[in-house]
Amino acid sequence: MENKKEKRGQFTSKLGFVLAASGSAVGLGNLWRFPFTAGANGGGAFVLVYFVILFIIGFTLMLGELSMGRATMLSPIGAYRKLKSKYAWIGVLGVAAGFLILSFYSVIGGWVIRYLVKAVSGDFNVTDGAVLGELFTDFIQNPLEPLVYHGIFMALTVLIVIGGVAKGIERYSKIMMPSLFVMLILLMIRSLTLPGAMEGVKFLLIPDFSKINAEVILAAMGQVFFSLSLGMGTMITYGSYLDKEQNLISSAMEIPLIDTIVALVAGLVILPAVFSFGFNPEGGPGLLFITLPAVFSQMPLGGFFAVMFFILVLFAALTSSISILEVVVSYAVDERGWSRKFSTVTLAAVIFVMGIPSSLGQGLWSHVRFFGRDILDNVDFLASNVFLPLGGLLMCLFIGWVWGVDKAIDEVTNHGKLSFPLKGFWTVMIKYVAPIGILFVFAQATGLLELILGA
Ligand code: PHE
């Protein structure tokens, strides 16, 4: 047993773990996806629904995943299998989601690297918003260049994952996460003091209730899952690397808290600037890349800050991408007995290829559209709005009704050693409120609810 544990690697401290797990949660989901998804879904209305869903899902599922991981010390599929072998397929769903998410995540990670290179070569001395928009479109429409950067991002992810858990992930998280936060606060201050910035603040924080509809609610649910890395077993995997003395309860509160603060601050960097410079808040996935250079152009030492910022975004993206690849790799290692190195390289290559259509869909294949969305948006929609919440729903039901809350609580309290005042709350949430809530959003989004209520 001792040997097996050592081979899997472990986090060496509580701080290391919380930083690594928040490193997984905080990433492009907060900095890139939250601002543009809020922008496209009515701003304040979206943020309000986001908070409601966060309250229902965040702590509930975070604690659920961590407890499953640490109870079994296995990757998602193995964890389900060990607790009740019939249900291993739920873990398979999570691994599938991991493939899909990393495929487009790495494309966006590539865009970040490109922008870092631009920042280093001082390309941002442009103040004209239209020009910044063109620079971005020219780049993403090019068939080859974004693919090269997609490859570089994937290669970086592989290098870190091969390094192993404690040595790789933990070491990088400790320095980069706090630096990112300081940087975001500086940017927020600059953004909020731009002329007309308050319009953006109002847009983001004051909900227009008439904008809340099934689509907005589904988008908010997908964003909660994506941003917190929930529903596919990332936190099962991280929990499995955690030693038995650590406090899961406080971790399950701290991680969503940190993640939410970063998303909000990122929103308060991007949206005020969007309004101040007259960009369109519904600008979609390009919002971060078009808006930020404009902000830097209005800052003393803007060129220097731009470089620093894109380095930190890149690290935030990498601490998330490694956690996604980790799920896929730990499956191959634990379940298939492949070597860590071989799994990492092979699976990353497969995911790289899967990401190619998402990248080409920005230019060469932009005519390939389903449901009014380009390829990348469709893969994102399928993974974040369908697979993750579905995985989360099944996980709640599994923990609440199959494995059993008593066993989960036993794990969470370190076998009775820790007190867990929220025990009753958590039980009700994981058995009833969270699964019914997720089902409700799904039903509404598919129009089912309207059908039933209308009949
Ligand atoms: N939470 C990460 C982010 O916000 C993305 C992610 C999703 C990571 C799912 C792991 C699993 O960038």
C-alpha cells in the first residue's frame, strides 16, 4: 500500500493542494470564458443565475468529488468501479468530457501564447479598437499559425504532466497563482477608472430580469461546471492524490470561493473596458484578446504589463489544462496499466488532432456551423453544457443513493475526527436539491418543462 501511494505521488501540504486545485479551477474559464459568456447572455442576469447555481452545485459537488477521490485513491473510472462496479461508465463519461474540453482549451491556450509573443514584440502600440479587432481576426482565420500555437500549448501541458504531481503541478502553482491575482487587481483598477467604465460595471452587476431565459440558465450552469472543473472527475483525481489527514470540507469551500472571486475580477477587468472603448459585449470568444490590448495601451508601462499578464494567463491556462490531461492520463495508467509517459504523449497527440477542426472553424471551415454555432462553440457547448452537468447529475445521485452519504461523510470527516456542522445541509443538497436543480435546467433547456406545464 505504502509503495502504491508513493508511485501515485501526493501533495506535500494543504496549501500546495488548495493552490493546485484552485489552479485547476482558475483558468481560461474565468479569464476568457466568464466575461464573454456573461456578455453574450445579458450581463447581470447571467451573473445572478450563475450565483444561484454556484450556491447549489459549488460546495456540494466539490466536496462530493474530493471525497470520492480520497476514499478510493483512484482516478474517476476506478473510483466508481471500486465503490460500485456497475457504475464505472459514469467515469467514462467524464474521461470523454476531458478529451472534448482539452481539444478546444488547447486551441485557446494557443491564442494566449500568440498574444504573449505579440506582447513581447511590442505589437500592441495600437489604440484603435477596429485595428485590434482586425489583428485578432487575421490571426485566428489563418489556417496554419493557430495550429502551431495549439501544438505548443499541448506540448507544454505534456511536459508538466510528465513531471508528476507533487514536483510538477504544485511547484508551479505556488508562485503563479498569487501573482496572477495581484496582476488582475491592477488591471481592474485601470479598467474601472477608464471613462465610461461604470456602464460596464452596471451591465455586469445589475441584473435585467427580463433577460433570464432557458438559454441563459443553461449557459450559467455550464459555466459553473466548467469554471469549477466539476462533473468530469478532475476533483476526484486531485482528491486521490490527497493524504488522509487533510481537511476536505474547508478545501471544498475555499476552491469555489477563490474561483468565483477571480471570475468576477476578470469580468470587472474586461466589461468596463468593453464599454469604455465601445466594443460589443456580445463579441464572443475574441473579447479578451481584443479588449485587453486596448486597456494596456492606456496604462503607463502598458507594454511591460501586457507581457506579464499574458505569461500569467498562460500559466493559469496550463494549471487547468494539466488537470484535464491528468484525468485522461490517470485513467490510462490506473485502468489500462499504460506507463505514465506513454499515456501522456499518446493521448495528448490524439487530443491535439481532435482540436484541429475547432481551430480551422475560425477561418477555413467557418461555413461549417451547427445550431448557429461554429465548431469550437459546438464542442464547448456539448462538453460544458451537456457532458459536465450530466456527469455532475449522475455523480450526485451516485454519492447520495448508491455509495451513500454516510460513507461519504465518514471520509469527509476523516472517520469522525473532524466536525462537519453542514452535514445535514450537504446531505439534502447532494441527494435532492442539486440533482433536481440540474434536471430542471436540462428540462427547461430542451423545452420539456414548457411542454409538461403547458399541457
Ligand atoms: N476550470 C478550468 C478553467 O476555468 C477548466 C477545466 C474544466 C478544468 C474542466 C478541468 C475540468 O479554465
